[in-house]
Amino acid sequence: MTEKQKIFADEYLIDLNATRAYRAAYPAVKKDSVAAQAGSRLLRNVNVKSYIDEHLEEMHSKRTADAKEVLEYLTAVLRGESKSEEIVVEMLGDGMSEARAMLKSPSERDRLKAAELLGKRYGLYTDRVDMDADMDLTIKIDYGDSG
């Protein structure tokens, strides 16, 4: 991949705008229509496409929580280990008050919700019975004597 193609790909990753990315990599191109066509063509280049796809996947994995991370967070909330920041207003007297940030442990409601979500994940609250059995079913209908 050339240096200009790398600049294009890096610029494209900012906002996924091929026209703008092409103009950033190739500033001599002034027309939007030329930049749009050339940018579209560059997006089909195998090297550029694989570079962009690789970096998009990396960005996605950094920004998106996976199942393990969600379960760890819910467990931390359930156990009261997580902290959240809340703004509290304190009275100073003479009609004066002051707002400040305070770290707070999860409330009982938050912990209960985390327990509920974890319980659902692990199937603790199922009312149905799952039965896995091998059986032969024979149905015999007796119409009595029809004679």
C-alpha cells in the first residue's frame, strides 16, 4: 500500500467519507465528483480494503462490550464493587448551596436488577421443564364391537 493510500484509509476511518478522505490524501484534486469516483475506486483496492476492514474490526472490539465484560460488570454491581458518580447539593447556610460529585456504591435496586439479569442469563428463573427423551408413541383407538 502506498503512503497516499494509507493516508486515504486513515482519513476514511475518521468519518467513513471517501470523498473527503480522498481530498485529504490527494489535495490537488479539487472537484468533488472526481474525488468521489476515485475514493470509491480506492475502497475496492484489495490492500486498502483489508487495511480499513482490519482497523474497523479493531475499533469495533475496543468500543463494544463482549459477553464476558457484561457479565463481569453485572457481577461487580451485584457485589457492590462498582462505583458511580452522583452530583449532590449541600446546603452551606444563608440560602447558599454547593454542588459536588460523590462516588456512590450501587443501590439495593441496582444490585437486585443485576442479580435478575444474571439469573436470567444462567436460566435460574425458568418455569418450563426441558425434557430430552427417546420414546416410541403408540396410539390405539378402540371403537368397540362394530358387529
